[in-house]
Amino acid sequence: MSWETVIGLEIHAQLSTKSKLFSGGSTKFGAEPNTHVDLIDMGLPGVLPVANKEAFYKAIRFGLATGANINQTSSFDRKNYFYPDLPKGYQITQMTKPIVEKGSIKITVDNSEKIINITRAHLEEDAGKSIHDLFEGETGVDLNRAGTPLLEIVSEPEISNAKEAVAYFKAIRQLVTFLDICDGNMAQGSMRCDVNVSIKKSDDKELGTRAELKNINSFKFIEKAINYEIERQIKVIESGESVVQETRLYDSEKNETRSMRSKEEANDYRYFPCPDLLPVVISNKELQEIKNNLPELPEEKEHRYVKEINLEESEAKIISSSKTMANMFEEASTKTDDAKLVAKWLVGDVSALLNKDNIDIDESNLTSENFGILIERISDSTISGKIAKSVLEEVWKSGSNVDKIIETKGLIQIQDESVLEEIAKKVVESNPSQVTAYKGGKDKLFGFFVGQVMKETQGKANPQTVNDILKNILD
Amino acid sequence: MDKKTVTTISYLSRLKIDDGKEEKITKDLKNIINFVDQLNDVDTSNIEPLTNPLEKTAKSRTDEVTAKNLKKELLKIAPSSNEDYFLVPRVVE
């Protein structure tokens, strides 16, 4: 009998509001410690939290985009636990009436599609940050992050393996960035996920006991942590013991998961309605307005690129896979009549560089503006395609402005045909034996002459023009 | 409600019960719960749960940063802090 894996994900997406969920504190990342802390974030006596409407609007966009139910009346509860980076001793969250319920999202793994249902997506506040390794015998607490709005997106336990889990996380990340509700930056912790993993015999109806893997923040680690955990649980059960329901921490250096909490400290969060906050109501008008202003989603973009711009399906898929790339495509397309050329560069050279460095387009030095200039210079024949490749490589390394690179390196394509004719004549004169061989029927040698002219001009000649000129001289 | 539950709750809420008082507190809590339990006699199956006794809905904020940098003042009122952080006894090994 084989083992079957059942996985559910809880994704925390930091909503890209300017201020916190219940206070006017700033949510900006990377500030000096404890400079973005309001009295409400501190949980000082006598303060009253007031909900940030924008966080609701952003959560609703997610709900609409996943075909979910929107609870126009939603309320807040307290989740009680003690930890130094949670100043109030409770986290305000939505337990009983979340803003979003029952949505779904499509994932693609190895070319086959699967729908993953989303149980709920609720608003809650983030905790602060504990710094354990900076001070002898003490933990430092930075409350800048305390109170930042999070959307916790909970999937049904319908994910069957590590690959699907990664595909699901990627699909959610793609969606929230397209919706402009979260920047998707995993390195800065804007998206984190907890993974619930259990195993069962394939004919068992009931789910096995699950372990929760906490706070994983990269695609690679999701996959590794799940695969490690599946192996561990199989070993535990096959040795006659049983899996304990617990929280485990994934250690990426050792590639293992470890139990995080001792058994006697069983979790009991004693949820109850937050008496400080009244139910928040979203009017029909507000809801309609959010509906009307939903941006174009990845799948819609993909279809439009194929139908209206005639891109290949594979090209459209790659370009619409990230918001940044889709923006680059659309902006650069305004600089040329040839949108297919833009697609060719993104899917070809740019994607190749991304794969080589194993990075995301957001992490590269290439900006939308600079890419637009590059396309413009190819389109108006300032530079040849070959030179453009080397310019792109230079941008990739330094992030310098395309026009500046072209100017300082003197890469402008030689337009003057008389100059090219001069060079071509010289090449022909200095290679008499090749000329004889070519005229004697060795057609392939034509490429040799083109190559020589390109070499003389350091690639700055338009190959088509060189072809024409050489044909004139030789034939 | 038994002695074990009382010990668990007191741990979770970080409230210390004086030695020898567990019995009395358990008994008192039992009485309180029995009293409140009378509410369960009312049939509420067709009634929406109440999240707040005020029949009002929340006012909300627009998304603006209004907080000032209170770092110095806030760190000063903490039992222990340095120039950047609140300090607490180390919470991990």
C-alpha cells in the first residue's frame, strides 16, 4: 500500500497599505528599529484601534479575483498568547467572520491543471520582530512591524505533493502582485507560509495527523521542507509510532524539520470577539467600485496577448507570469511597431539571463524604462540585434542607461553605405584566394566575407546591408 | 471545570494562584460557569451571533500615516531597553 500526502498552505501576504491595520503607524520596510510605532501598536492602556479601510479593499480584490464570497459584514477576534514581540498579549484577527470565504485558484504542474480551493482569507495584524542573537542573554524587540496588515490565505487540504505546493504558492504570489495588494517580496518577508503536512494510506478515508511547518519564505525551501517532512512521517509510522500534531521549524542549513514547542505548552488561543472593534461593513457601492476597478489578471493578459498581439501561447504564458515582465512588455511595445520583437527579446535573451542567474525579473538590474530604450534603439536601427545583445548584457551587469552604453562604447550602427562599401572592398581585396574559391562555386564562403566585414566594423554594421553590398561586389 | 483546567488556564494567562487556593478558585469558577450556563436554556438557533452589544458598525480610517516617531519616549518607559530595542530576558535557547 502506498502513502498519500495531504498538504494545506496558510500564506501570509503583507498588504501594501501605507499605514497599519489599526493605527496610523507607517508600514515601510527597513526603517530604524522602533521608529514606526504608534501608541496603538504598543498596546498602551486607553488606546482604541480603528480599522484601515484600504486593507479591506485590498482583501476584497483578492476575494473577487478568486471567485470567493465577500462577507460585507466582517468582525474581529482576539487570539491570545504571550510573546515579547506581541505587546498586547493578543493578536487581532478574523476568526468567526473573515472578509473572504470559499474561493479557488488554478495551478499548473507538468502541463496539467488543477483547482485548489481556498477556505478563507482573513485580515489580521502582524507581530513585531524578536532579535535573539545580538545581545548577551537578552532578546531585543523591534515593533516596527507590529500591526502591519496581513491577509492570511488558507487553502483546503487539497495539495498532493511538494511540487503542487510550490505551484500554488507561485500562483497566489502572481495573483497578489497583479492585484497590486502585496509586493510579493519574499526576502523582505512580505510573503511567508506555514505548511500543514500529513500522510495516509491511499485507501484511508480519514486524514492523518498533521505537522505544521512554520514560516517558510522561499519556493526552494517549501519543496525541500515538505519532502523532508513526508519522509520523516513515513519513517515514524512504519516504525510503529504515530505522528504528533505539532509545530515544526524547517532548518534550511541542515535540511531538516525540528519540533518547535514542548508538549506541555499545548496551544490554546482562547479566541473571543474583540470588544474594541465593531463589525466593519462594506457597502454595495464600495463593493461595486472595487469590482469595476479590478486590474487585468494574468490569465486575461495571456489570452489578450495571443488573440490581439498574435504572440505564441508559450510566449504569452512566460510574459504574463510576472507583473514586472508584463509591464515591461506593454511599455516597450509602445516604443515600436513590432510587439513580437519585444516578446522575442523577453522570452529569449532576457529569460536566458534570468535562468542563468536563477533570479526573478524584479531582482535584476533591468528596468522597464531601460528595456524600452533598448527596444527603441533596435527598432530605429541605431544598433544591430547583435550589438543589442551585448548592450543587454552590460545593463544586466551594471544597470547603466542603454543610451549611455551605446554612446560611451561607440556602438551606433554604421548607416552610411559608402563607409560600408569601402570596408567591404578592402575585405575582398585582401582575401584574393577566398574570392577565387567563392567564384569557383564555394557559395558557403559568402558568410566568411560577411563575418570579416562585421569584424572590421566591430559588429556595428547592419548585416542585411552588408549582404547587399557584398553581393554587388562579388556577384 | 476541575483543578487541572484551572492550572492550565492560570498558566496560559500568566496568573499565579497562591498555594492552597486552587480548590477554592475551582469551586468559585464552577459556580460562575453554572450560573452563566443558564443562558444555554434559551433557543438561539435562528439568531445571528452577536459580536458587539452596540448596534453600530465601525468607523474606519483612510490609509494615511499619522504617527510620529516616538522611539525615544517609548523606549524610556519600558522596563529595559537600549538605544534601539526593547529588551527582554532571552526567549530562545
